[in-house]
Amino acid sequence: MKLAQFEDAQGYCIGIDHKGTWINYTDAEAAYTSITHRVVVEPTTTILQLIEDGRFDVAEFKAVLRFLKQHRLEKQYRVGSEAVLKAPIMRPPKIVALGLNYVLHAKEGNFQVPKEPIIFSKAGSSVIGPEETILLPRGLGQIGHEVELAVVLGRRATQVRKKDAYRYVAGYTIANDVTARDQQTKDLTVRHPWFRSKSYDTFTPLGPWIVTSDEIKPPIRLNLQCRVSGKIRQNANTRDLVFDIPTIIEFVTRNMSLDPGDIISTGTPEGIGAINHGDTVSCHIEKIGELRNPVRNR
């Protein structure tokens, strides 16, 4: 199933895809609960809230959709045409990203393939949604794109073993790990972390929605591609990850706890390059969709 975050004049709402139509799950779930359980609840307006409350549940999503069908309410609960698609998790509690997690990407940067996962963080304030503009700060030199498969955590995870890792995954989305490349190189030269070059405002496009984990069965082997103004820059498959998702989750949770709604961005393949004012970056991942963002100078 696909879940998306929308905003309209009334505020935020959660959308759920039903046969190609977006249903306003925020209002539909409230009606379902009121009628079937005779309980009046405050509507849940964001996907992050749904996850944090422990109610990101595919069985419950299906029950609400069945309720709408039984009562012929699908049209009444459609997301309005004026609603704007936002990042599915607008302010993740944490963004944990992987560096050099594809062999050919490590080689194109003249780095050794890592023997254990290289992790770094990105600021939650850098997140934007589909069709929002990537803003290029002046004076930073080259800024690049990085298409990545992003994992959305469904519950708190501490000291997780690989064999249990997928139990903690709510779903998957697309991330573009925009990077101030010259700034990153300067910081690396003086042994500073990558955080600054990765965390400028608008440097983490995320979306366009979350595909629930039941839709993408392990092993995760998805084609991913990045186009800049129509030209293919990156074209690979997640089967080529140096460290797969269970290994990443085990490694990360050995070092820190992950919280509901946290994002793990699993690394980018070879083919990174510059983006410039006037470009449009399109990141596509099989079974998920396409994340598009225009690029403008700040």
C-alpha cells in the first residue's frame, strides 16, 4: 500500500492509495473508529504521528478501506484536488545515511570499499517533498545529486539482530541525498564530518510516498535511477549494496537506538554529478515511484 502526506487549506492529512485514487485516511479512520468502536478520536493528521502512536498497521488500513466500500463512502473521503503532496515524513526524528555503500560509487571517488558501514547524519530540517525546489546556496561550488532507497522505521529498535531487522521496517521511500561536493571535500581534507555538506535546507528531497514493507519482500532488489533534466546519471540495483538492509539495521542499532519514523538512507550508486540552476532532478525506484524536484539558485 502507498501512504502519502498531503496539505490543503484545512491543514495536513494522510492519504492512502486505493486503486489509483487517494483516500483521505485521516478523516476516514476517524469515521471508521467512531462508527465501529463508538469512540470519538482526534484525527491523526501526519504519517509520523501514525507511526509514533504504533498505528501504522496494514491490516487496519485495509479494514478502513473495506468500511468505506461497504458504506459506499469512497467518493466522500477522496483527497481534494487542491491538496499538495508533501514529504511522507516531514521532519524525521533522525536521518541516518550510509556512505560508500556501492562498490562502484566508492571506486569513482577513489575510496576503498568499506569493511563496515560508514554512517553519518543529516538534519531533519533539510527535508523537502515532491516538486519542492532544491535551493543551491551561493559560494559552495559544485552541488550533486544522490538517489537512494530510504527505509522508514516503524518502531523503536535497539540491539536488533539481522534476522529480525525487517520486523522494524514500516516501509520504503526515495531519498535524494543532495551534497555540497566541494564543501564535503574541504571538510574531509581537515578531517571534519560530512554533516554540513549534507544538511543545508532543501538538501534531502524525500518521497513521493511510503510503500508499506509487505509490498516489497526481501531480498530487496530494486532498480534505481536518477535523471537530471532528462539525462540518465545513475542506473543501478539495490542488490549491489555493500551492506544490505538487515546488516545496516543491526550495525546502526548496535551504536544507537532508532525511533519510530527515523529514516535510513541506504547509500547511492555510481554516477554522481553536478546539478545546476534550471535543472530538474528525477529519482526513480522500482515498485515505489518517482521523486521530482526542480533546482534553483538561492
